[in-house]
Amino acid sequence: MESDFSRAVTEELHCSVCLSYLTDPVTINCGYSFCRVCLHLFWEDSLLPGHCPTCRKRTKQKDFRTNIVLKKLVSIAKQASLKKYLISEEN
């Protein structure tokens, strides 16, 4: 059974736009993180371009660096999920 902590961490590693694991995660000024592509697509289609999809705060950032820590954590979480799945398939 997955712990509350594990569930909470896994939830934080998901993009609130696409609801999947973060891919090429970027963190904007307000502190929220999104997939780079999701953020750009959201802003292209948004009535509020440049605003956070989660908290709606405006950011003036234009260039985003990949959040390396989040990228590594997502990789670890995906590997752990795969191992858990493979073990459950063996039983």
C-alpha cells in the first residue's frame, strides 16, 4: 500500500495542465512547475498569457531553465512505479 507521503510526492511530480508526470519541467516565478510544452501551449490558448495556470499570478519570465531536481525526481518516481508494476505482475 502506498504511503500518504509517497502519494503526495507523486502528486507534486505531475503537471496540473496535462495531469501526467512532468516532462522537461520548468518552474515559474510563483513557484509552480509545469511541463515546458504545456506551459507554452496554455499561454498560447489563454485569455491570460503570462499568468500561472494554477495561481493566476503574472510572470514576466520568457526563458525558462529546466528544473533539474524535478526532472531527476520524476525519473526516479517513474522507475519506482515501473518496478512496482513489474513486481505486481509477477505475483
